[in-house]
Amino acid sequence: MFDKKYYFLSGLPRCGNTLLSSILGQNPKIKVSPNSFLSTIFCQILDQDDNIAFHNFPDYQSLQDCASILFKTYYKSWNGDIIIDRAPWGTEGNLKILKDYCPNKPKFICPYRPLVEILASFINLYHKNKIIDISDKRRVEDICYGLMGKGGLLYKSIQSINNLHQSEHDVYYLNYHSLCENPQNEVRNIYKFLGLKQHKHNFKNIDQFEVNGVKYHDEINDSYKNLHDVRPIIKEQEINVDELIPPSIIKEYKHLNFEYLTSSNN
């Protein structure tokens, strides 16, 4: 039996990640993870800075031995030759984990779109889920700042894509608009990028994302409701940025396009 190869989906949220995962998952040789806990588990094993018991008997080798088998153990029952793990693997700490423990040379797929569109997409979702009213501009501002601030949902993803661009790793930058307009071409390019044999995919009736018989349970939280829904027909959802987010947010973040995120000066 051949060893699995591990690659990484490490772009920005609300940029077609789940759609792409559903499409790639049509190939029985490819398994794409949901939002993954693997990097967190690595950190829980390796980061013992606050563990007094460990410092009383600092057995680093045993920790490293546990981490060295984590990729194979975590994905042991996943029946696929190619595993694509979805997480912000481009952060400094996560890249160190991959350098030390990934069994093969990692490659990264990074979906992206302008930050104001991502923020508007989140606000649109929260509005539909009755979490907020878009007429409450102060509340919308607070949510946007929360998403962008340190520890926010977008913070690590922005760090990740910026670090990857400055590294020497192989990265495929996937424009969300291009994925919606010509998914067949983008998927073909991803296969070439990963060095895989092309597979005939269905682009006309997309299933909801699932892997190993498990689906997202977005109903556990009102904020998550419909977060990972995939429309059966690939069509870009129109987002009216000016209607959804206030001018103050647009002014502050409109410069955060792809070129800014991948520059070395931000």
C-alpha cells in the first residue's frame, strides 16, 4: 500500500473553500478535510511551556515521537491516496510543524478574494441568520473589527497567506471569482499543480460537503447556520458591499486586496 500524500487548503474563508472541497471529493482518491484540528493537536502535544509536570521531567523525545506519527495516525482510516488538510498552515508555527513532521513536501492551495467582500459575506450570513440587523452600523462595525482583529476568524488566515507568499513553498492562489466563473479550468490547474492524474468531475450538480460519511453540523450555533452550504449549481453569490458594511469599514479595509496580502511590507 502506498503512503498517503498530504497537501493543504490554507486560504481565506468565504472564498469557495467548501465548494472546492466538495468538487475535489468527487475523486475517490482525494479526501479533503473540513476545518481541521490537526495543527491544534500538534500544538497541544508539542507546546508544554506551561506544564510544570513536564518541566519537572522534560522528556522532549517522547513528545517528538508522538508528533512524528500524527499525520499517519490522524488520517489512518481515511481511504484516499491524497489528503488535503484545511487549516491556516502558513502561520509561522504551523510551517515549523510541517517542516519537522510532514512526510512529504507540502503544497498549498490558497483561495482568496478582496477582504471587503469577505467581510460583507459574513455580515450577509449573520443578517440572514438574524444575528444582526445591517441597519445597526455600529454593531456591524464591531463584528468586522472582531473578525479582523488578533484572534479573530480572519486574523490567522491573513497571516497564513502572507507568510506562504514570502516563503519558498509551492502555492496555488485560487481566485474565488475565477472558481465560480470557470471551475473546470481551476480544478484542472489544481491537478497540474499537485501533479495528479486528471479526473472527470461533475460541475453541474454539486453535493453538500461530506467526508467519510460525516457532514458539517452548522445548526449547533445560530451564527454557523448555513455557513458551509454549497449551492448545487456553481454560481457566484452577488454581494452588495456598500449595502452590507458601513463606509468606515470599506475605507479601512478596501486596500486589503490580494496584492497587499502577499506583499512583504504590510
